[in-house]
Amino acid sequence: MSEVHAPVVRRPRSLTADLVRILGDQIRDGTLPNGAKLPRETDLVAEHGVSRTVVREAISRLQAAGMVETRHGIGTFVIGLGDASTFRIAPDQLGTLQDVIAVLELRIAVETESAALAAQRRTSENLDALRQVLQAFASAVEEGRDAVGPDFQFHLEIARSTQNPHFEELMNTLGGMMIPRARLGATSTPTPAQQVYLRGVHAEHLAICEAIERQDAEAARAAMRTHLSNSRERRRRLLQSGA
């Protein structure tokens, strides 16, 4: 018999945080790719129904996160998935397979419990977001496009599903660089062998999502551990082979 959990009281989000989340998601899922120019301030005000102050603060936060930069007189442009924060793992700390394995060990420790909490607390809106990003990942793989953005977004949506803002904040701190392919051996167009590997990743993602949907915390925890452990072991084998 599944456990009945009390409703989770969530803190209200500010308009600025909402806009940061929307624009951040568009950057991560490729709607706003690297090099893209953000809409003008007046257009963002009209589209999202917020004030100029909210837009400017949101842009400032995205700049602090290393996701956009403003070129005076020209506009604001996307420069990456973001990796800047008070606590951060700098790019030069992810230059080797050993570095990547170390980050995967951190993720195993955090994300297995994140998945379990997500299973206990997820909402229908969380499930919708997970399904959408699963489809975005699958489409990117089958169309031969880079899938790092949807991969990161999947893990971010699980963090959001915990209803604990600290999990989401930590994931945003790590940024897209936490996906091993973002730093080691990534190419803009996956090779056939990489596509086979990424289809396996998609199957692992699907197992995690299904456990969360069933509200099976133990299965979600186990599926996430399997997923991240497989990634870690793959890098260990590459390290041992001297690749």
C-alpha cells in the first residue's frame, strides 16, 4: 500500500524568480541557443506582464549565473548554460575524466535522494514538465542534435519536483557543465555510436520518470542511482583504458 503524504507547503515565488526560471529554461532547452539575442526589454515586459524593474533584475541574475551578457548599445545575448555561483565548480576543475567522475559521485549522493523526494511530492505540473523534457531529449537524439540542454533540464525538473528550493538552487549552481558530455568528448552532432548510448540514457531517464509518476520513492532512488552509476562506470572504464 502506498504511503499517504501530507500536502507540501511551498513558498511563494517572486516575479523576478519566475522570469529567471522561464528564460533559464529557454536557454537550457535550446529555445534561446548560445549566441541568441534576448527579446528587447519592452518586449519582455509586454510578453510576461511584469515591470521594467523585474526584467532588469532577472537579466542581472542571469548575468551573475553566467548565462547571458549585455553588450551596451546592442542587446543581451546567451553565452552558455551557466556555471557561476558562490559555490561553484570552475571549468578548469572539469578538465579530466577524474574530475568528471568526482562530480558524478557528488551527484549520486544528492540526486538519489532528490529523486525519492520527487516521487513523494511531485505534482501533475511537475509530471507534465518531466514528460516534455523527456520528449525534447528523445527528439534531439533522433535528429542528431546536441542533447546536453534537455539532459540537464530533466535533472533540474526532478530537483524542482522535490518542492525543496535548495535542490533546485544546487542544480542551477552546477549548471549544464554537470552533464559529462558538456565537457568531455561532446560534439555538436552525435556519432551513430553516441546515439546508441544516448538512447540508453533516455531509457534510464524514462525509468526514473515512471517511478516518480507512480510515487514509488524507493524505485525512483534506485533508478537514479543506476543511471548516474552507469555514467560514472563508463568514465572509469575510459580512464582505465587510457582514452
